[in-house]
Amino acid sequence: MPPPLPSKSHPNRRKRWAFRAIAVALGLSLFVVVEGVCRLAGWGRPADYDDPFVGFDALQPLFVVDANGGRYEIPPARRRFFRPESFPVVKELGEVRIFVLGGSTVAGEPYSSETSFTTWLELALRAADSRREWNVINCGGISYASYRLAPILKECLQYQPDLFIISTGHNEFLEDRTYHDVKQRPAALGGAFRSLARMRTVTLCRDGFDKLRGTTSSAENFERANLPTEVDALLDHEGGLEAYHRDEARAESIHRHFGNNLRRMVTLAQDAGVPILLIRETSNLADCPPFKSEHREGLSAEELREWEQRIEAARGVLNGNVSRAIDQLRQALEIDGDYALTWYELGKCYESKHDYREARSAFLKARDLDVCPLRITTPLEQTLREAAVETGVPLVDAHELLEQRTASGILGDFWLVDHVHPSFTGHQAIAVALLDELTREGHVHPEADSETRRRTAFAEHLASLPPIYFERGRRTLELLRGWTQGRAEGIPLHEP
């Protein structure tokens, strides 16, 4: 019997796979070429398109031309959330325009922009370099979160900016908004969708498809939350505090949205050739209990009774035996480690024993477990740092700056007037830190004896403020404290 003929199936199969691999490689190389062309030509930048997480009923410009036609100003209709601010329509030779975007800290709450770090920064810049006309423009909006700042930055690009400073993070949980598609999509797919959304070719294809349909879609969320034109904070409504509950899925979406907003603003500025700087905001750890605490899910009635017994025992021995109180609180946390107030009480116990390392750790847990997060949380701070590193943008850490100047190393009432807002001296310290950073970055070249001139300018400005300014600030502070406790007496507004 003759031997069987050699089979040709294996070589043919290898040829077919090789042909397929070559075809795929050619297709991918074409895609890479098109993507590169889009990037070189500046087409399809994701930052130029709508926020993929939220939309607005209407967007109104923050600045309009005044009646005389010579200056841009914030119109009266928007001064419920912003302080009066203006700058010339025609930019003079030697003028440096620095737009500062953020929330109530930028606005100078609970006082006003006259004592915000933006004003102190302008005074410091003028003292450092009198050869140029420094104009620091305050765009701080009360209760404004990062997603409301991005449209403002995009608008301000047309006003010939020389620098943007972004201070944001506290207000991300203030408004009620949902993330439909994000909640339902598996976490593994979320990263893939975000990666695709950053590609220029995908952005252009999506935009073309939307125009054909006559609709607007989103790479991240096909059913975006639609928000009113101005802030509608939950705490502005009676019983607003009751609306807050622990929702890990929503919190994760908010963290991703925050990162998207930061990167979008940085990209917009960098693509326009405008330097940008980020600020990590201050938050009160030592002297601000959590605004709302909730027990962990699944806590049984028996466990709740035991937890209550431990808390009662801790409070009963607190004045006489702090170590025993700490032991009881630790046992209570073993039963329920999600109750934010317990962590705060533990932190106060450690603080009384001068164990500041353990105290700070407990205070951070209390802040991060707060069911009503009115202070920036650790995940948001991490997102801020990551965005700064990824984009190569300087980050001024205002929280660390003031905390390092606190004897205990824990930021509290010594530098802050409430849960987040710095004192006058705190704002001044932040302004000086910004000046130092701008000097390191080469934007400022200080003249001789500028520090002495700065101190004189600070003192003269503070002395020029009338007594009513401080009285109004104290009244606003009382309103703000009530607002944070769910007493909807109206958002702390600027008085004329």
C-alpha cells in the first residue's frame, strides 16, 4: 500500500491566519493614522463637546458687556451665586488676567471676595511685580461643583486669559443627580468606554451620528442627568438633609465625573495654550463632626443594642478614663464601622491624649463616612492628585499648607471658620503659596523688598474694610451653619 500523500491543510490554515493577522494589522494601522491626523489637526477633541455625565436646561454666560460697552461684568441676575466682578473689554498692554474658578471658598464665604485668597493674591502680585497690571478675576460660585465650572472656563477662554486657577471638590454631592447608564454598566466595561471616549475618531463619529439623528448623546452616559441653569442644592430645601443616604454606586459615579471634569478643564486650557493650576481645598477635620451618620446595612437589632451599650459606656467614662472610652468606642466600631460620628468621637479621645496620628486617622474616617459629604473626600482628593500628575499641572495643597502650621498637625478651627472656609489669615497664606508657585513656574519675577510691600498692602486692605463687612460675614456664617445642619433658611447669599 503506497504511503499517504502529505496533507496540505496545515500550511493552508497557517496562510489563512497570517492573512487575517495582516488584515487586522492594516486596519489598526489605518485607525492609528487617522487618529494621529485628528490629533495633529485638532479635530474631535473630547473637551470641546458636552459633559458626558450631565446637561443643563440652559447655559448663560457668566460675563456680559456693561451698559457703557467698556467692561465685562457679572450681571445682577447671577449675583445670587457670584460676587460683582468686572474687567476691561479691551486688554491693555502689560495686563495679566488670572481667572480663578471654584465654589464658595473662592467667593470668600462666609464673608466675601474682599477677603478671598483671590484678592490677597492680586495684592501680593502687585507688590511682587509692579511692572505689570495684575488682574485676578473671581469666578467663585456659591455651591458650584466642578461640572458647573467647566462651561465657565470654556467661556473665559474668549477673554484672553493668561492663567487659570481651579479650586474645587467640596460641592460634588450637593445637587441631586443620577447616573443611569453608569449604574447599570459593569465596572470592567466602564474603563473601556472611557478609553474609547477619549479617542478623536470616536468623538467625531459620535458627533456625526448625533447630527444625523438630531440628538445629543454621551460616550459615558446615554441618558444624562439634566440640571437646572443654576444650583439647586438639596440642603436648600426643607428636610434636605433627610435626602442623603449612603449610596456607594452613586459615589463612585461622582468620583469618575469629578475626574472627567478636571481633565476636561485642563485639556481646554492646555489646548488653548493657557497655563492652569489646581488647588486642593481645605477641610475641617478636628472641629467638625460629620453632618449625618448612618448605620451599616444589615445591622441586626441585637447588634444595634450592643453597639448602643458600647457608645453609652464610652460616654459614661469619657471624663474620668479616656483610655477606657477609646476601648469601648473601638468595640463599637467592630460592630458597626460605618457610623461616622463614632469615628469622630474616637478622634476627639485620641486628641485629648495628644495621640495626633491616631486622632487624624479617625477624623479622616469620620469625614469620608459622612453620609452628607459637604467636605471633599479622600477619593476625590486622590482623583485630584491623579489628574494633576497625568496632565502635568501644578497642584497647590492648601489643606496641607495650613495643617503643617497647626500645632497638632490636624486642620481645625484655628485656621478655618467653619467646616471648609479659611479665616482671613488662612486666605492670605493660600495667596502667598500661590504666589510662590507662580514664581517657581516663571510667571512672576519678584522685585526687591516685595515681601515688605506685600505685608503693608495686606494690612492696609484689611483696615480699609468697613465694620458692616464683618457684621454681614458673621450673619452669613450663622446662616451657613444652619444650612449645613439641614435647616433650610435659604442658601447663604451675598448681601448688596
